[in-house]
Amino acid sequence: MLLCRTFPRGPLTAALPYEQSRILYGGVPVREATVTAVEPLTPETVRLELRLDDPDCQFDPGQFMELRLPGSEVKRAYSLANTGNWEGRLEFYVRLREGGHFSSYLAHRARPGDRLTVHGPQGAFGLHETGLRPRWFVAGGTGLAPLLAMARRMAEWQEPQPARLVLGVDEPQDVFGLDELAAVASELPGFRYEVCVRKPGPGWSGPTGTPADQLAGALPELADTAPDLYVCGPPPMVDAVLHAATTAGVPPERIHRERFLAT
């Protein structure tokens, strides 16, 4: 249901799956930012860092920003990988798409000092308060970004829930984010992570298969202690993880997801 295209015909009550503080009553904030880093991580993944002119950079982990190039009306949405801060710093992981509007810019023209227009924060994907129930984060590729932000928030606040993150990629050359995940693990007791590769080469010694495969093997052993799941990545991966989770008996209300679509 797209509430922005819905008109009430009488009195109604709406129950939404997030707190009232998530509701935006004004327009989406629009601000200017400077590119401070463009760092290739894999053949298809770039780390992009921006610095807002306005240093007040508060947002919830899991939210996204829309980025617009100067002189263009085309916007692209990317989830934030860092947490809210007072330095105006924004961090993104972007998968390069052949011929993509923003991908072409990042691959060929982007340089520190470039200016971009930022629309946001936006989105309602984020952490839910459920007591001490374990949190599992399941990412496909650059779907790691919002889940890393959530794990970083847990580390900043020293939240006590056990947490586990599974990152799935296609090939060993696609692996990224290991230093960032190791930093979270060093700061957050009870956090562990693993990377699984769908098409491993002879030099890969880690887990193989997909994140859905990892869940299908791990969830049945938990019996009545099923965790809250936070899932983000390409639609086929998200659907496979949802199937594995529901098959293992995870209640639907414990599964929170965000699908990344190619643009």
C-alpha cells in the first residue's frame, strides 16, 4: 500500500510497523555534500564517502539517502553503512552496474572534491527493540551497508544481544568489508560474522553456498530461541532467506527485510 497515493474517505486508524518518530511530517531534507573518498573495493564495488556541508548528520541505521549529480534530475538511492554523527560524514557501498547513471560516474569521473546533492535520510528499515533476543543480520553483496550500520550502532551503544552476521557473495574476488566487520567484533562482545561464497575457487577455504544455505543449516538447531532476522540484498537472495527462515519456523514478525533493486 503506497500511503502517498491513498486518500481516506472517512475516519481511520493506521497501525504502522515503526515508531511515530520515524514519520516524516515535513519534506525530505535536501543538502549539499562534498565527495571525500572514492575507493574501489572489488571489481564491482566502490566505497563512497561524502561530507555534508551541514555537520548535523543524524539518521537511524538502516536508512538510505538519494544522491543526485550536479545538473541532473536523476537520483539514486543507497543505504548508509555508517551511523549518525556530528561531522556530516556519510558512507556508502555501491555496486557498479554496466551503463548505470551513477555507476558510470563512480567508475570513470568521480573524484574527491566533487559536489553532490543529498536527499534524506529516508526509509523505515531499522532495528527493532525486542529485549535480549538474538539478532542475525543476513546480507547479499552491498546489502551489507545497512546491516553494518546496525551492527556498528550496537557496538556504539554496547547492546547486550548476541549478534551474528552472514555476508554472501558470488566469488572470492567479491569479498569486502572484512576490516569493518572485524572492528565491530573487537568492540561488541557476542558478535560474530562469516562470509560465504557461492562459487568458490580452489583458494577459498571459508564457508560455501549462499546465506540461505547457511540459515537452513543453522536455524533448526536453535529450536525455540529463533533470532530476529534482518535481511538485505538482491530480491532472489532475500526471497531464498525468507523461505529458509519460515521453513525453520521463524515467525514472520521476526523477519525484517530490504530488497536492493538494480538502477
